[in-house]
Amino acid sequence: MNKKYRISPNEDFVDPEETLAGSRGHVSTMEHPVSGSIFQIILLGIVFVLVFYFIFILRLSVVSGGDLRSAAIRNASLSYIVSPPRGTIFDRNGQTLAFNLPNFKLLLISRHASIKSLENGAGLRIAQILDISEAEVEADFNRISRESVVEIKKDISKEQAVQLGQLDIPGLVVVSEPERVYPHGSYFSHIIGYINNVSEKDLNRDSYYYLRDKIGRTGIEATYEAILRGEHGVINFSQEHVDPQKIVEEESGNSLVLNIDSTIQQDLFDSLEKALRSAGLHRGAAVIQNPNSGAVLGLVSFPTYDNNELQDSLTQDQVTRLFQDSNRPLFNRAIGGLYSPGSTIKPLYALAGLNEKTITPQTSITDLVGFITIPNQFDPNIVYTYRDWKIQGTVDLRKAIAQSSDIFFYSVGGGYGNIKGLGIDRITKYLRDFLADKALGIDLAGEQSGFVPDPTWKLATKGEPWFTGDTYNISIGQGDLLVTPLWLSTYTAAIANEGIIYRPEVVNKIVNKENETLELFEKEIIGQVDFDLADLRAVQEGMRQTATTGTSRLLANLPVPVAAKSGTAEVLKGKSSNSLITVYGPYQDPNFVLSVVIEGINQNQQGLATQVAYDFLTKYFAKNL
């Protein structure tokens, strides 16, 4: 029978008085305090133990730390991340514009390597194969105590890789990683862009990247980075296996087929370069598109650069040449340069005036002196003079476009004589209908929006009201109105195709390594301007006359009829101007639209952009008839 265990309330009960020491007892029941010497002994013991551990840890970290760290490096299982090949970039006809070549790199794996491997002349042999000093080889081998993987040299040849493999030195490994190649260099650099080493910001922003990766910085390489970059491979260096084991195979990125035509691109490049060189100039841009889709067939910006140079660290000379040159070779003027359009804007105002019934195709003016005068709107005693570039005589709408009559378009925009004029509000409305103040959305980084000035802006920024003279300036493409060469060709395309504004597109489709289409980019309408077809025909006829009897009559010598509008925009009064032209053709059935801008011309070079267009189109029609 189990006995229940319980505590009796009477057992071990202590009366209050029993806690007191008896004054008459022979043995005191009160406890005595512990002696202070005991605490001193305990404290000394603790100090001794702490000192012992401190000395032990110090010995581990300082005296034996290097050996232990080396042992840890040698014993750890190491994974080496291999950057994947980027996708190939092709032009519309399958010509390769960017591809990869294997780049052999010599590594030293610490867990398998030993400085003793350099004995018996092995170090000298490595040095001879790599064309470096034996001391450099020894220095690299001495790094194995501090680094798990030592990169001895990159960009070694295949022959060097084979010779190194035949040495059979433990821990000495050759790996292959892709190197980007741009076979046409500067011809396509402002389209393709370039890749360069990832930065700390890139690593923090996207967990995809590793320290040895490269990333697209500009152009197509940047816009389509996620498409092109592929998936990493992994090489494992384990204690059990001397030879590296590839546990994950790298996968190349998808490829791109562009709308760019290599022949068109190179011919346009050569034509612009020749004109700049002959004139002693450095800056210009040109764009050619299909007006029926927005597809970009060619795009050139000067000065240019060789994108093969920018993949690795730069020399000081390269930094100076590429990043400190005042001409800014990396700047894509075709999509980012902002220019006064000059007289190339006049067809737009002609359409606006016709649409608003301000003028008709038969409206004419007579100019016998080459200028007009108007009084100040606030003080009639002050008179302003607005000049034409020559005395025009009598001109109607078509001839005004062809001969680029400033007085006719002063009248269309700001009003003069019997022509009431559009006024600044309607001018800005039509400019914005043509998206002159918007980025068009081309698939290249760096596109700038144009700028359309108006009275509200001028008052807020300059503290001045809007004058009639401001309207006159904007009516001939001068003043504060700014557009890009890309916009110039896109707006002209809308005249050629009867009113549709397409998004400019460089890439046509994405394909995989089997060349199967993954995504096809269809043409995209981003705007539409509605004009009476008869009004459009009148403006088109004026542009055709420009290319036959007008300011761009040089184009009459082409084997195929084209329509055009040239212009000169003053930058520094009397000193520097820009030469511009926009052309489309064939006139009856357009399949291209071209714009050219050349910066910094003098008074004797006003037709320079027309010369570029003529030189290029001569080659274009010779190959496309």
C-alpha cells in the first residue's frame, strides 16, 4: 500500500523566538558573516581564468590565425559562378551586330594549390606561357592563404590554356567566360550601346548579379538587359574532386532581331561622317525610318565611339577621350539632342493654317523688299523689322514651302496684312497634336522630350509677356521651340502617311537560340492628326517642289522622286547655325523618311544637310531600285 507523501504543518516549524540568539545559551544559533579574504580569492581566480582565455584567443587569432584561415579556405566547398553568354543581336537581314567569344581565364583554387607546386621550374614555365615574371606568379600563389580563388590572368589565348593544362599543377584551373564582341564598332555604337562591369549599386538593386558580371549600360544592351543576360552557371571545387565539377550549366540569354538594316546604317554613317570631315565639323545626327510602321532602319550620332573599348577598366586616355571631350561622343544626339527645327517645321504650320481656314492652297503674298515691319503692341512708336532670307516676290502656299518664305509663314503664324494668322494658342495646339513636347517612346535609353514654349511659360520663367515677335520666331522654327532629330523624322512620316504617328521601334522581335520567335513587336500608333486629304496633298506638293525647284533642288538629280523640307536654324546670331533637312520617298509611295541635323555650320555651309541626304540617297536607290 502506497503511502501518501505530505508535509505536516508541525514538522520543522520554527517559533519566532527561536530565530533569536539565546543570551544565556552555550552555543549561539546566529550565523557569522563570511570573511572578506574569501571574495578576494574568488576574484583572483576569475581574473586568472580571463587572462588565460585572453592569451589563448590571442594566440589563435594572431599566431595561428593565418594557418587556421588557410585551413578553412582549403576545407570549404567552393562554388564559382560563371557569367552566362548574352543573347546575340542581329539586324533585320540576319547580320550579326553583337555576339560572344570565349574568354579564357586562369584561376588558382586555394584548397588544391600549394606554393611547393612552383618547384622544379614550374613557376618559370607558367611565367613564360603567360608572358609575365616569375615573381608575379609566386605573388599570386602566396595569395592562396587569403583568398579561396585567385585570378592570375584573364584574356589568355586558347593555346596558352592548352599549355597550362599540360603542366598538370594542382589547383591551376582554366575557365571560359563570354566576352562581348561588336564587329562593326562605332558604326552601331549609339544603337547597340555597350556593357560594363556591375557596380555596387547594381548588386544592391538586383540579386541576379554577381561581382564578376557585366550589365548593359546604354542602347539596346541596356533597354533589353533582362532579355539578353541569360542564366548563370556554377562550377564546384570540392575537397573530394581535384578537377572542377560543373553542377549548373550556364544558359545564354535570348537574342534580338532589329529593324535596323546594316547596309542603310553604314551608308548613312559614311555620308554624315564625310560631310562633317569635309566641313571641319564634329557634331551631327541622322535618323531613317519606315513611315508606315515607325521602324527605325538607321540611326547615327556624331561624334561616335567604339563600344568594344568600354567593357573593362579604362585608361586615363580613354576616360579623357570618351567622358571629358566637350563634343560628348557617348551622347546620342539623334534621340537626345534638342534643336530649333528651323524651316523644317513650316509644313506643319501650313497644315494647321489650312485646317483652321486661315489660308487656302491659293493664298499668296507678294514680297518686294525682303522684310516686314510691325509696331510694338504696347508702344506704336517702336517698330520691329522681321526679315526674310531673300526677296521672294509673289508666292503661294506650295512655293512658300519650296522657297522657304519666312514672310509667308510669319503671316500664317502671327498674322500680317490680309492673313489673320493662327496665333500662339493654336500653334502650340498643333505642335502638341504632333507630340512635339513628348518623348516618342523609342526603345533606346536617353530620348528627350521636345519643348513647346507658350505665354504662360515665358511669363513664369522670364517675367515677360508674350510678344507678336515671339510668335513670328516660332512660326519659322526659331526661338525657344526645340525638337529632336527623331521627332523631325516621325512628324514628317505623319505627313507622308496621311496623319498617323507611330512609335519609333529599333527591335523587331525576340528569338531564342533555336531562332524561334518568342515575341514580335507590332507597329504601335501613338497619335493621329486628321487633315483634309486635299490640304495634305497641297503640303506634299510643296515639299515635292522643295526637292525639284526649291531650296533642296539638289535632290532633283536622284533617280527616284522624293519630297523634302530643308532649314537653317540660327544658334549664335551671325556666327553659328544648324543645317537641317527632312526627306521622304518615293514621293508617290513612301517607304522611308530621313532627317539630318548638322551642328555649327557657317554662312557658306547652309546646304550641308541636303548634301548628306543626297549622298546617302544616291547609294540607297542604287541598291534598292
